[in-house]
Amino acid sequence: MKLLLVEDDPLLGDGLRAALSKAGFSVTWVRDGNTALGALGTAEFAVMVLDIGLPVVNGMDVLRDLRAKGNTLPVLMLTARDTTRDKVISLDRGADDYLVKTADMEELIARLRALVRRSGQGGGGTIQVGGLTLDLVAHTVTSNDKTIAVSSREFAVLRVLMESVGRVLTRSQLESALYGWSRNVDSNAVEVHIHNLRSKLGAETIKTVRGVGYTIVKPAS
């Protein structure tokens, strides 16, 4: 997935590019708003990470220009400003999500994947972990060549866990991946989805790491 990273801080930008590339994104990194607008006019991206405080043209103006042209590219605003006002302005002007720069990197990656999923720009293909396969086009789950019926939310939970195989994801990270900024989330929604998946796929498919979260163990090679 092609991602446009717009961040002027060289140290932070380099770290974000490395982490996002490792997570499977094809990252184009630019350092000012004017260059970002140029990149948006010449290439297609699945998602953009956009800093507010940019030189030349600031992030809010980049976002406003993007939406004025009818471009629906998913945009996550990444900024040092942790205020309700900045969050509200960003979302009102067309941002899809908002995180401060101190956010956990796994949360950032999970939110970006959720934005791509909701936009339908994630592309096709399959994800396979051991005998478990997700078909991202047909939206089906196969376990050891047997098709398993799952709900759309169960599919989304399973996809996030399989994309992060070997890593432990917290409940809040899974909620962010599934619901974004929505606050209408039942307190035990993730636990219910996990329980249902275990019932269908086997109790050992998804491991609980007590006090931390959930993971799918990477198969031994």
C-alpha cells in the first residue's frame, strides 16, 4: 500500500518511514506542504499521514486543498498539538483520524490499516498464517481448507491480528482499528468478537496475553 508521509522533522520522519515500511507500507516521505500537494497531483496513494505544523504550506491548508478538489484520500493528522480544538478543526476540515506524535507506533499502524480498509483502497490478495487464510477480495475465511462463516466485525478483528502476527495488540488498538474515533462501542465488543472467533476457529487460534491483549502466534518455520 502506497502511503504519503508529510513530516518536516527529520528525526521523527525517518523513524516513521522505517516503522511504516517495516509494517508493509510503500512510503513516500516529503517535508513540506507544497511538495505534498505536488506529490498528490502526480501519484496515487492509499492513505496519508499529515503533520499540521509544516513549512511553506501548513497541514490544514494541504487538507483543505485536497478536499476542495474532491479527493477522498484517507488522511490521518499527526501532530504535537493534543487539544480538543485542533482535533475538532481537523475532523471538520475533512481529516479521517487524528493522533498526537507521542502515540504508540502500533496504534498508528492499526489506525492507518483501518482507514485503508474503510476506504476500500487496500487492494486484493490473501493473508495466510499457518492453515488459516483470509481472502481479502471474497471476504472469506478458510481454516485448513474448510470455509468458516464469520461476521464482518469478526473478519476485521481476525485481519488485524493476522496482519500483526507475532505481536500482541491491546483491546484499545483493536477498537481503534475497527471503529476509529467512534465512541459508540460496547465495552466488551472486542472480547465478544474474540470469543466468537475462538468458537469457530479453535480455542488456541488467538492467544490471550494476560494484562496486555491478544495475539496470533507466528508459526514455526
